[in-house]
Amino acid sequence: MHLLYLLAIRLYGLAIRLAALANPKAAGWVAGRKDWRRRHRELLQGNPRGAASLLWVHCASLGEFEQGRPVMEQLKTTHPEWKILLTFFSPSGFEVRKDYRGADYITYLPLDTPANARDFVAIWQPTAAIFVKYEFWYFFLRELRRVNVPIILISALFRPGQLFFRWYGTIFRQLPGWFTRIFVQNESSARQLKEAGFNNFSIAGDTRVDRVRQIAETAPSFPLAEQFAGTAPVLAIGSSWPEDEVYLLPFLNEKLPENWKAIIAPHQVDEGHIRQILKNLELPACRYSEGEINQEARVLVIDNVGMLSGLYQYGRVAYIGGAFGSGLHNTLEPIAFGLPVIFGPRYQKFEEARYLVHTGGGYSISGKEELEKRFFELCNEATYRKASQKARNYIEANSGATRKVTAFVEQLMG
């Protein structure tokens, strides 16, 4: 089974190299790992570790980084003498966060082979390692275990269909037991581990909740957005895709009440997509990059990245994109501001979205008619207050995961 896994890993690496000939993202994946041993040693030479403890934090991509971030920042605050190594699997995470100041070293994780794992651990010699959510790299975990490095998994989710719980998942069934501690997000994950015979877990919640709560409490103002919103109720549309906009833009054109405004922050902010949105809008609209607000504008289109999490402070209701496509984007950011949320049908893998639908803090829709129905329900003050409170309740109930994780790490690292 080990040989089959290793063969699959090597075939994956080969496929990425072939794809790199035509795909920029794949090319970035390959380039980031080229001659990695030399580059990693140079990272250490450029910022000598000395006798400091080293915490290795591994994230697949940007979403997992946001879960690891509060832990890194809390530990850096309380233990500035510690060094933090941050690794990514995906270029989409590394490219966005390669200059992140909360880590001392930032690089790619090499492909999961026995030699790579052995050399990586030998070069860095971590004091402890944190893996985020779904990262289960067999040979890296085996090597860390071999040299007695404590391993922690945070913000973890487990479901019955995963390989750890299948009869044919031979080498994977043992992996949860290799972690010193697993911090799971919810009761169902804990129950799944317990039924499989594991007891090295604690229920902590999702560390992202602490992060979005902090953002909501410290969000800077955006004068142009504030000027645009004024005193009007605002529908804040975050991370929309064309599949969402098929329903959203006709709704805005035909049904948005006259006293309402809308802010659209699409997931893709390339010029072609922004122009297409503006072309399909019949309401007066302006772009954020124009630097001034047209007083007649009823729609503000955000044509940059990095602002979205703070823009929800100007919203009353949020629509979150992605759930008509491959998967729902971040609903925690708007509910941290108390905004009820609306989203498409593909949300089942997201704990917070399931909670919101179940309690009435959010609504899943399958088309334009449902969008209209749910939006106008939220225009009722009593319904709105109830939904807003349910959204806030999730944040309140799930805060504190960062403190639980950092307390455990401090015990391990001294």
C-alpha cells in the first residue's frame, strides 16, 4: 500500500510538471519546489535560527492559512523569541502570503516522498508541527513521528466517507493516531474519531472564528464605501461568480428596493469580468477604483482584492458566492458583523453554513425566485433581527479555539 501511495504521489508530480507547460498555476507549483533543499538552507542562513524553538505550520492554501493565522499571531505575541516556519502546498496560498510578517520563513512543502520528508525535517528540525484542517501527508507525518516531533492538527473536520474510516484506506486509517492532539471543529467530528477508536482529540471549534471576530472589531473604515452607503441599507455581495451573477444582476435591476444599495465584490476582478458586470447592470453604478462616488450610483463594484472582509461593516444583508459552482466562499466574515447571509445550494461541506440554514441565520437558494423571497423576508424587521442574532450566536458560541490550541502548543514547546 505504501508503494501504491508513493506511485500515486510521483504520478501526481509528473502530471503537474506536464501541466506546467501550459498552466501558469502549475508552473508556479513546479518552480516553487525546484532545488528546494538549497533554497530552504538559504532561508535558514538568511535568518539564522540559533537556539530558538521552531514551530512548523503547514497550510494547503489560503483558506487554511486563515485558520492557522490566529494561532501563529497569538504565539508570536506571547513568544516573540520563537521562530515560525510556514509552508504551503498551493501557489494560490504562497503567492498571496509570501510576504506575511507573522512567520519567519515562508516556502513550499516539497512533494510527499520518503527522501523529501527525511531531508526537510533534517534541515528544519522543528520543535513542533501544526497541520491545518485536511493536511495528511503520509511520509512527512511518518518522519516527524520517527524523530519524536509533536504533531498537532487544528480546525479538523471528519466525515464517515473519508479514507480514514474506509476498509480499503489501509495506510490512512492509522494517520489520525499519529497526531499528538487533534483539535476538531465540532461534535460530529469528535464522534467519528471516537467510533474509529481514537481518543487523541479535543473539541475546540474553528480558529477562523477568532480571526473574523478580530477583523470585525478592528476593521478600518473605507471612506469611499462609507460615502456610497450613507444611511441606506446595503446588500453586500461577496465573492460572486458568474454563476451567482446570473441571478443577482437581474434581481438588482428589477427588484432591489429604491431605498437600498448594493456593493458587489466579485471573486474574479479581472478587467473583462468587471466590464461584464457593469454592462449587465441597468442601475447607476460606479467602480471603486474611480476614486469618487457618483451621487446617483446605487451599485458600487469593488475592482480590487483585500477589502472584502471589512466591507461587510456597511452591509445589512450579505450574499456570498461560490455555492452555485465548486463551493461556498467565506460566510464567517459577514456573520461576524451580524449580517444574515444568502447563498447557493452547494454548502453542505461547511459547518457554519449548515448551522445558519438550520437556525435561520442564513438561507440557501436555488434560483432567482428564491433569492427574491428570502431577501424580502429579511426586509421584515422582526425576521431580520432574529436572523441577525442567529448569525451572531454562531460567532459567540464558536470563539476561543485559538486560545485552546495555543495553550496546548505552549505546553509542548515550553
